[in-house]
Amino acid sequence: AVQAKSMALANSIPVNRNVPLSDAAQAKLGKSEVLTKNLNTVDWDTVNEKRSEWNNRWNRMIEQ
């Protein structure tokens, strides 16, 4: 229900594939099969592996 409301109010694409798109949402956003086909996902294993290194780099470069 939350994802359906978010979709209706903010034009966000639901992450749950079982949330049906209303006709209005499909007209505005397109077909969910097409939208989700080209999504990039986060590789959390890599993020977690590199987190300390990236935090140190951020601290060196940004927080000087």
C-alpha cells in the first residue's frame, strides 16, 4: 500500500514487483517491465568490502 501511494504521489517506481501499476501510472511512467529491465542495482558486497577505503578517500579529499 505504501509503495502504491508513493507511486501515485511522487511518481516513484515500486521496488516490489507485485505492486500493480494503475492505468494513470502506466501512462505517466511507462510499463514496469520496461522500466525495471534497465535498472542498475547496488552491489552491496562490493560496497561493504570497499566502505572503509572509500570513507578514508572521502575524508582525505573532501573533509580536508
